[in-house]
Amino acid sequence: MKPTDTKNLSWKDAWWHLLNGRKIKRPLWEGYWVWEKSPKDDMPSIIMYCRDGSVVDIRDTDFVAYTFSNIAQRDWTVVDE
């Protein structure tokens, strides 16, 4: 079922928006996550656009526990274009 909210989302609802072409983030982030082809192997993945300009495929994250602690939060928002 399509979530109608775009703020204070659980991961389940944020994931739906992500898979439907929207960018998502947490409120304090300057970057965002998007579902697109990875620059490393052209496979679809969550790509993290970071505040420092770096672009990281989620599969290459160095801090798995930190990444999962973010996923578990309930304050995801859809990025307004």
C-alpha cells in the first residue's frame, strides 16, 4: 500500500518511496539516499550521496552498525526536489 506521508517515516515506508524513484534522508543529514545504478557495477543499489560530495554504494559502507542504526529510525523524510 502506498504511504501517503512524506515525513517521519518508518523504514518500511521510506523504502517504498525509495523504490519508487524518490530520494530519502534523515532530518539532520545534508545528504540523501537514492535507489539507482551503482557506479561500481551498474547494478541497482542504495546510493548514498554524502554531505562531503562523496557517493557511496550502501554495499561498500565501512560502518555497517551505524548504517543499520539509521535504517531502524522512524524519522525518514522524502527529499523535496
